[in-house]
Amino acid sequence: MTEPTSPAPILRIEGVAKTFGPVTAVDGVSLDIRENEFFALLGPSGCGKTTLLRMLAGFESPSAGRILLDGNDISPLPPEKRPLNLMFQSYALFPHMTVRQNLSYGLEMERLAKAEIIRRVDETMAMTDLTPFAGRKPDQLSGGQKQRVALARALVKRPKVLLLDEPLGALDKKLREKMQLELKRMQHEAGITFVIVTHDQEEALVMADRMAILRDGRLLQVGAPEEIYERPADRFVANFIGVMNFVEGKVGADGIFEAEGLRLALVDAKPGPATLAVRPENVAVGPPGERLAGTVADIAYHGLDRVLHVQTAAAGTPLQVRVPAGTATWRIGDALSLKIDPAKCRVFSGDTP
């Protein structure tokens, strides 16, 4: 029986690098982005994600490497010759035009038939829930409505790939969370590949089918959100995505990880100095005397759950433990113990933060 193969990539980035004088902004990045995929480029400020997006759009030229769209090298092509659209964080709407006119403008520049322009604009406004606002100008719209107009204006041209640079950055938290789901819905309905740049880990986890983590211009890990969250490739990724507890210790020849007051039997861990990493939801709380002893140093209430900050001898900083809000009420200064499941841990050898 033949193994199923992954779909061919619509966008292939091969050894792409970008230097600005002595500064290397993107350092030999290679990755494939699939058709109809919601793909996120994620990393801290200055990691190279926006520079990479600008090279995909044609606003920057690679210093090395190639960018292929449907197997064709588009690296030499100017932005207007590429079947990609870039949606800016600022939205860049025409203030003197209505929503319908903003959407129609690009199609009119392509000299499409009037009936085709009307059909496409009507379809796109319906998909983005903008039909009731067709006659309004940008200053008559809310932040979320402006965001949808900018997205609709990019979608109406039917690009093969839509590039989005921090598209939700100007929205407040509540609206941002709503628009995350809206963007995902619209991407699915449009059937277009989305490539989004964001520094917001939660945003990428919610929206992306797959994501790439960058640091200092280099690609660290590519995978589905669940894979990167549960199996980070190194300590930086583990620390960048979500909340992670770290315990410094060593692994013996018998595979036992040891730190002050903690012993855990691990599988396939290399002997030597090591860092144990475990998520707050994977640490269980028990009465004093069981496993790793600790004292509650602080408590943070998050509605559905509480996060206990527990000081132990194993780590210099308190370990975070997530517990349901309805469980036993702990108080600052209470003694307890922590139980860590080795199967839920990651161990990094010779790693630096």
C-alpha cells in the first residue's frame, strides 16, 4: 500500500537570505507553504518575519535563494507582476471612497468588464459581511469593519496567496479575538492560501494550520500548532510559545533527571547537564510529602482557572501550576507538593535560553 503524499506546495522558499549591509535579517530560510493553507510566520521583533513577507510580496529582493510560486521563480518579478496581495496593518483604505468603491478600484485598474466587477465585489462583500456598509466611507466604519474592508479589497482580486502583516494589530483585545475566528472562516470560504506575520503566539495558535518560528533571521521549527506547543524543538521555542516551566539539573547514565528535591525517570535523555521543561497544566498539586515540595508564593485568578506560583528548591523562580478555579482554595504560604508526569516533559541538553 502506497503512503499518502503531502500536497504539492503552492509557495516554496529555497535558501532565502536578506542582508542590509553587515546585518543579516533573513538567514537561509527554506520552507514550503501548501495550497489553501493558513500559514503563520511567528517570532519576536527583529526575527526577520516581516522582511521575509516583504520578499514574498516583491518589496524586497533576496540577497540569496529563490521564491517559487507554482514551481515558477518569482524572485525577479516586481510586486504588480506577482499573483499575491499584501494586506498592511494600517489597512491603507481610500478615505474619499465608499466600501464598494474601495473594493472596485483595483479591478477597474485591471480593466475588467463592469458586470464582472459588480459580481466579484458583491460576492466578496457578502463573504466578509460588508453588504450593509457598501455605501459608507472609512470614517463611518468601526475598527473591525475597516479591517474587513481591507481584507475584502485584497480578496476581491483573487490572489493565489494573500499576505497579511500583523492584520489585527490595531484592534482591541476583544475585537481581535473575534476577528481571529472571522479570518479563519473567510480563508476557508475563499479557498486562498493565507500567510500571516504575527508576534502574537495565541493568535497563531488559534488561526494557523501550520506555523514557522523564526529567531535572528533563522528558521527554528515548522509544524502544526499542537506539535510546536507540545513538542518544541528547543528551549527558545518552548519559552516563546505559551508558558513553560524550566528546571535546571542533570541526567544520569540511568536516564534519571535530578534537581534539588526532584527525580524523574526519562526516556531517551542524554546524560549530562539538562533543562527540564513542563507546561503549567501538566503539573499536578498534592498534599505535603508527595514528590516535589513547595510553598505557594503567589496566586493569579484567570476566571476558569487559577495559576499557582510555587517556590521549590528545584528552581530559582517559582513554578507555575494551572488548577481549575473550583478546586481547593490555596493561600499564599501554604505548603504543598508537585507531581510531574515525565511523559509530558521536554528535556533540552546543552541548550541556551
